[in-house]
Amino acid sequence: MIDFQTPAPVDKAWVDELLARGNYRGCDYNFTNLYVWEKAYGIEIGRVGDFLVTHLCGRVGCSYMYPAGSGDIAGVVRALQEDAARRGQPLRLVCLTRPQMAELEEFFPGEFDYFPDRDGFDYLYEIDRLADLGGKKLHAKRNHINRFIENNPTWVYEPITRESLPECLEMDREWYRRSLQREGDAEERDLGDEGIALRTAMEHYDQLGLEGGLIRVYGEVVAFTMGDRLSRDTYDVHFEKAYGELQGAYAMINREFARWVRAHHPEVRYLNREDDMGVEGLRKAKLSYYPDAMVEKFTAVMK
């Protein structure tokens, strides 16, 4: 029987150790995401041998993430099959890559049906491209940044500190007040999934090993972002906010944080800017940077 538990900051060390064995570029295989989105998806984690196993309830129903670690993968899948039976659920595995599908099919030939999860595909970008914005394709992004610099000559970028976290939180609240233009909706949204995840990340910023940056104009925070390491060559950007009425603010915080990550983590090749959740505007924004690769994800359901 698998001993599942709600993730807590004290679990970070052993979870990170198992995740490092898998070295996955998908944002789901990151302790920060498992912890800060726990309430939204009812996330539970456990250990089977040298594998991390995760149970959650999301878009496709209650599922298990494909196990992360090393060793007898077939034995772990059988343990998940038994756990699913005890819960009265079908065995549904999510976040599989194509190599993982091939591995699963090798050990369980013909026992699973597979489905792509396009809304969950992650966007990967070469860090040098986002830091330098070279080439014709990103000409519009450079123009946006030039407008931002011209219109906001007092702008400064600085790393997020414990002292500036409350300012970022207040900026997030103001962002929603401006976006929704109704105080009631903004306050209601503060209790939503993303609001809870962001506040959880801020409350445990140091324990989670998070890093971030912000931009000030006339001393006021107008944009911020935060993330952490995902795998040996990939860095995960978890949250990013900027005032939309400031032309180029999003492009600016994106570029400046990419430069900061490159300077402080020279081994990083990719920035994972996570998925678009099927939101049309978000998908358009992520595609406008022309991703260098996608982390394709699939769901496997035992027949």
C-alpha cells in the first residue's frame, strides 16, 4: 500500500533527489509546482522504491503522474494499479512524454489507450534567444522593449527579496483590479487557484528555493516574475505579471529575467514557460516568442 501524503516544504529534499534522476523538462516534475498547486488539484505524493508517485485530480479526472525516478518502473505501475482499484478509479497516468509512452507499452503491451493533452504542452525557449531577442522573428519584441524604455526612463530591474515580496503581492492585486475593473471580482479572484498558488509561493519563497525579479518605474513595482531550476539544463518560470497598459512591460520582464538566469545559472539552456491551459490569448502570447521545442504530454488509461 502506498503511503500518500500532502506535500510539505520538508519533503523538498527527497522529492528533488528523485526528480533529478528523471531529469524531466516538463513543469509538472518540479517540487514548487507540486506544493503551491496542491489545493487546486488535491495533490498527494508518495515514494515507491526510488520513484516519486503523485496522485492528483485535474482536467482529465483523478490521475497519477508517470512515476519519476529510477528502478523497476513496471513494479511501480502495478502498485499504482492496486492503489487506483482501492480508490475505485481507473488507472490513468498523465504527463507522459513519447519515450515514457514507449516504455509503458514495452512493459504493458496493448494494455493502455493513449491520448495527447495539447493544452498541457510546455513551451521551451533557448535562453539566449529570450535574453538577446535576436533575429527577424523577434523584431516586434525588441520594438516593444524600445517603447518601454522610451516611455519609462526611470525603469530599473532588481532581484526579488523578502522585503519586496509584499510589493509584488500588492502589484498582483492591483493587476487584477485593473484587468477586471470591478473591485468585487478582484477580491473574489484573490481566493482562486492561481492566487492561492502565488501566495503560497511567496510565503515559502526561501524554503522552495525560488528566485525572481521585478521592474520598478518611479519606484513602483510594475512587473515581476519568479521561478526555479527544473532539470540539469532547464529553468522553470512559474509566475509572471506586468501591467498591460505599459507597452513592452511583459517583454521587458521576460528579457531581464532571462538575462539574470543566464548570468547566475550558466548551465541552463532552456526556459520552460509552462503550458497555456488551452487559453487562446495565452497560447497566442507564448507562440509569439516562437518556442524552440514543446514538452509534449500524453495521458494513458488502462483498458
